[in-house]
Amino acid sequence: MQMTKRLIDAHIHLDMYENEERQAILNDLEKAQVDALIAVSNHLASSRQILKLAQSDNRIKPAIGYHPEQALPNELELNALMELIDSRLRDIVAIGEVGLPYYLRQDNPDLDLQGYIDVLERFVQKAAACDKPVVLHAIYEDADVTCDLMENYGITKAHFHWFKGEDHIVQRLIKNGYVISVTPDVVYENEIQHIVKEMPLKQILVETDGPWPFTGPFEESMTHPDMMHQSIKAIAALKHIDVIDAYEQIYENTCQFYHL
Ligand SMILES: [Zn+2]
């Protein structure tokens, strides 16, 4: 059997790194055994930058979206994003990052959630119409609201990135055939380790959400896709399987989900 330890970063914010950092990461990818990066966008300018980056490096697989943990987009920006999706359908692998503002709501309990649900619905509608996977930022109770929407639109390809949530939501994701991705915090976070034990390996991807920084053994290190090697080791240990099997299954999951 061919021993393989190849990786795909299923969720990274490439445009949020400094130029030199991004260049260093791209230069390192081969050495780090990383074949592709699912590069999500935060808003219109971010989407344009990600598309531009992808033009010069075909390992960068772009997704267009509007991150929910910020003020709502105005109608002009939202329409421009929808047009961008339509005009770049061949270049994008997914719609995202989209979702609901869980953390923003912790600091602003009066935040109007309905406005965010409406924006999410526009993207979900678009994903259904153009048959693209959806990359979701939706945790805890937001994951339930999001699942309602996905089910209403018959979305079968939903990726709940850095998923956190109670067992009943995990069960719902499993039943719907949705996937989750885990960040390097699977190495040290009990909550994430529990979810990995519950979720079938076929529904797990790995990601960095870079440049988001991590603690534990990654304290003070720039978030880099090579950290996912430690994530895979942790997942294999939690699942009591051979580490090579974990690499191969997770790689295959990602290729299948994103049509790579
Ligand atoms: Zn993200």
C-alpha cells in the first residue's frame, strides 16, 4: 500500500495574512504535504482578492461569501456578491463563509438576528440554484436554525466549519450527511475531541481557519497548514485507527465534498 500523508486545508482566510506570510505559506505547501486550500471570503473586497490569488496558484480553491461576525452588508454589496458568484461559477468551489453571528451576539444581546438569517437565506438560495456546497459558520443553537434553512432548500452539501454544538445537533448533521471540519484545537480541546468521537470519520475534514491563532502546543506560532498533521494524529488517536487511514479518509472526504 502506498503510504500517503497528503492534506487539504478545508478552511483558511488567505487574504487575512500579511503578504510575506501568505507567500511563505504558499512556498511551504509542497514541503508541508498540502495539496490544496479552500480559501473562504469575508466580504466583497475579500472575495475579489481571493479570486485574484487563485488565478496565480491553482492550489487555491476560492469560495465567495459574507462572514456573519460583522455588521450586515448593504443591499449593494449583497447584490454585487450574488453577481460575482454568477459570473465566476467555474472558478469557485463553494459559497462561503456564510452563517450566523454567534460571537457578535454574545457582546450585543440585542442584535437583530433576523437580518442575518435573511442574508444567510439569500446565499443558501443561491447555493441551491447554482448547485454549490455551502461553507458555514454556525455553532450551538445557530446550527439548528441553519439546518432548518438547509433542509428547506434541499441543500445536501453543507460544511460546518470549526463546528461546536450539543449532541442533538451533531446527530442532526450526521443524519443529513453534512460535514464538519476541525481546527488544530482538536489537539487540546475536550469539547472538540468529544465531537470528533461522535462524528463518523467520513464526515470529518481538517482546517486551520488561519490566520486565527491557536494555543496549547501552537501558542505564539503563526497558524500554518502544516499544523493539520497534528490534527490528523489527534483524530486517529480519538478514533482508535491507523494514522495513515485517517489521512486517506479525510483527504478523500475533502476531494469528494469540494469536487477537487
Ligand atoms: Zn473562517
